[in-house]
Amino acid sequence: MPTMTEGGEITGTKDKDYNIVWFVEQCLSNALRLETYVEDAEREGDKELVEFFRRAQHESRKGAEQGKQLLARRLAA
């Protein structure tokens, strides 16, 4: 499978900061998805899995927050 690179011709955005926007969106999306997994584990009474997914959700939120901070600094410069 060939690797496709996008230098801004398709999206109009070749700025590497776009990657930060994508990363933040993915982290937030993951945090939302993990909430469903937590609810499933809670419904089954699996506390270990609930804790596992909550930790993963925390890390996704942390990644999103760090990405937002990095993007804000770059956009302010």
C-alpha cells in the first residue's frame, strides 16, 4: 500500500500545526468512546476493566489538554 503525503494541496493546510489539531480531536474522540466502554464494564460489574478504561480515558484527556496548550502557544507566536 503506497504512503500518501499531503503537502497542503488537498486540504489547503500544509502547516504542521494541523497535526496537533488532528491529535487533539482524536484524543477527545477516544475519551468519549472510552466512556461507552466504562459503562459496558460497569453494567457487567467488572471493576478492574472500569478502572483500566478510566485510566485510559484520563490519559486521552491529558493528551488533548497538552495538545491544546501546545497549539495555543504556537498560534499565539
